[in-house]
Amino acid sequence: MTEPKKLFVKTYGCQMNVYDSQRMQDVLAPLGYQPVDSAEGADMVILNTCHIREKAAEKVFSDLGRVRKHKEAKEANGGDKMIVAVAGCVAQAEGAELMKREPMVDMVFGPQTYHRLPEMVARANRAVGRNRIVDTDFPAEEKFDHLPEHVSKQGYSAFLAIQEGCDKFCTFCVVPYTRGAEYSRPGADVIREAKQLVAHGTRELTLLGQNVNAYHGEAPNGGEWTLGRLLREMAEIDGLDRIRYTTSHPRDVDEDLISAHRDLKKLMPFLHLPVQAGGDRVLQAMNRKHTNADYRDIAARLKDACPDLALSSDFIVGFPGESDKDFEDTMEIVRDITFIQAFSFKYSPRPGTPASAMELQVPEKVKTERIMRLQALLAEQQLVFNQNSVGKEMDVLLERRGKYEGQLVGKSPYMQPVHVSGLPESALGQIVRLKITEALPNSLGGELVDATRNDQKSERNVA
Ligand code: 5AD
Ligand code: SF4
């Protein structure tokens, strides 16, 4: 038997990239590539990159410097070759320049081409000469049809891509350009993949899409499934206990989805629903297609359907033209709605997006002042939510060992990491009922409530 080849994949950015990296490993496994956790000595290194903000893209170039050293060391004195590949959204957006700027990169390929990896690797590995490959096409046929049907084992909590691309064209965002137009996978394919993951031990699934609630996949018997309908089908899968989905657009929250939150116990009461900003002028300039009032209305309807539902959000501060008043509108919507977790960013002009050419770019100093105020408020809301969890009971999916001896870490319905001591490692993968005894800014501590009541599948949420 030939020696397995070492494959190191580094993932940047969003959960879709995490999923894609996993699928790249699945595609390359039949060629003898096995994942390792360092670039040192690897036969192939893939950087699966993110282009969403400037900082994320810059990180790739500094990491490439480190990879170059490993490549030189491996190939010194006639050693085996190391293929260096750049995948993901930086590859898609800057493919040709990347090749020019980084002569040691062998392959550059975009997110729609992963199914062609074996062919690319074979070409790059050819004994004669050096073959550098760029593949940033958006092929007409969809990559999902050509990826292996079989997915490999993932953790107790796994990702499943059901939708890719975005047609919303928010004026700050590169996604519609790097990931292309919206595409929804057929319902039957998604259900099959979910069942495979569950058969491998997955108990929690997060359905992924750049704009996941725009999902409109082909239904097995003709017609289309909305996300709400797909969630109902998913909830029927035995052994699958928790379902989440991300990332959603407020504009695509429909009655079907709201009623899924009312009806489905397995659907976790936590939703990432980015608002981005509070000021209507800014929302319009962002081309968000919703107003401040629309967002408030959607949040109210969701909470009406599922009273224990909590929201998280993304925010951008310092979008071109954002006035003090606009920013105060952002602060106000945060105070009124309350987010239990959030990501907030200073606006970062991205090449080729409409907002990067807008007048009235906000000075860096103002962006910094605003983000500090916003983040202080968001951190306070998160801490208050965590503190209010103390004394309550929650179902926690135990996922991994903790930092300390005898400690396990799991996830609450609200994505809070929860630490618990005194349980055997065999409890990993179980959903246990814990009483929350301690709250920190980013995590909770708990203790077992009553062993006999544990692992009852449909119990959920905060008591
Ligand atoms: N500048 C700052 N933040 C951005 N995001 C997307 N594009 C930009 C940009 N140009 C943020 C949005 C989005 C999240 C994934 O990244 O808040 O929801
Ligand atoms: Fe980007 Fe807007 Fe599409 Fe989200 S909805 S991926 S922010 S364009």
C-alpha cells in the first residue's frame, strides 16, 4: 500500500468555508490524502480563504509567507513536492493577481470548483515541469451534483450546506460576486446527506447558506420546498435532535418559517438574523431591502411564535454617510430588541462593491468610537442573558473535553458553551439536562440535574 499523503487545510471566515473544507477533504480522500494539523511536511496545503473584509484577506498573504518556508524546507535537496493551493473567496476575487504575487502558489480555485479537485491535483502533480492551475469559473452545472454522495463522519454537531450564493447585493458585500447567484440544493439530496451524518453520530445539524432562508429547493415530488418545509422534513429524521440554520436575511423570513419556530421542538430557539444597522437611510444605502420597523416587526412575530426565541445579529458601523443620528438608531434598536450574541464590524470598503465608491466615507476615528460603544452595549446584553441563565435548567449537547481534568463542554440551545465536571467521557455526544450554576461573559457552568431524566430527546430549552 502506498503511504497516505498529508493534507493540511486551513479555513478562514464563515461556516460555509468550514463545510467546504470538509467536502474538499472528502473529495481528496480517495486520492490517498489524509488530514493533518500542520503545514509542516504536508504534501498539500489548502488555504480556504475569506474576502469579506480587508483584514480577513490580508491574513491569507501573511500565512502564505509561513507556508512558503515549509514548502522550501520540504522540497530542499530533492525532497517531495508540496502543492500549495489557495481556495475560497480570495481565490475567486483575486485569482490572477494572486498567482502573480505569490509565485510559489501552485493552484488557485474558487468555491464552485471543488468537485474538480482530483483533476487539478493530478495536473499539478505531473512529474514533468511545473503546472500552475487557476480555476475560478462558475460552471453551469452545479458543484453539489459532482461532489461525492458520501459524506464523512463529522462531530456531534455538524454543518450541512443547503444553499449557496446570494442575489441580495447589499452594497457593502462581496458575497454575490465571490459565491455567485443563489442556488438551492434539491430537498432529497439534503435529506440524504442529513441522514448520513446522523448515521455517523451527528445529533445537531446547522443548515448553511449565504442566504439560507431564501432556500427554494426542488421537492422530491415536484414543486419546491421552502426552508420552513425543509425544516419540517428534517425534524422527522430519527436521531437528529437539534436543528439550526444560518445565515438568514430579514426580507426572506416568511410565515412558513415563523410557524416552523412555533411547531418544531427540534428547531433551536436561537436565530442569527443580521440587521446590519438601525438607521433607515443607511439601510437603504446598504440596499438591505428592509427598514428598521420591518426588522422590529419580524423579530416580534418570531418571538410571538416562539416566546423563548433569542436573536443574534451582525452589525456594520461607519457605513458611508452614517450620521450620528443614524448610529443612535442602531444603538436604539439594539436596546429595544436585545441580542444575546453579535458580531460587529467597522465598515471595510471592498473592491468592486458599490459602497466602496460612495462619497462620505466615515473617518476611522469615528468608526472606532462608534464600534466601541456598540460593542460595550452588546457585551452587556450577552452578559445579562448569561447571568439570567443561572438557576435555570438547560439541555446541553456534550461535544468535547474541557481544559481541566474531568471537565466536559457542551452547547446550550442558545449556543452558549457550558462546562460541566464529574461526567465520564462516555457522556460525550449525549444531551444532558444541566442546572446552570455560573455565568461568564462567553460561557456558562452547570451541574447535572437528575441522571434519570437525561437524554430525553424532545425536552428542550430553558425550564
Ligand atoms: N465591511 C464590514 N463588514 C462587512 N460584512 C460584510 N461585508 C462587510 C464589509 N464590507 C459583515 C456583515 C455580514 C458579515 C458576515 O460580515 O455584517 O453580515
Ligand atoms: Fe452579503 Fe447581503 Fe447577501 Fe448577506 S444578504 S451575503 S450581506 S449581499
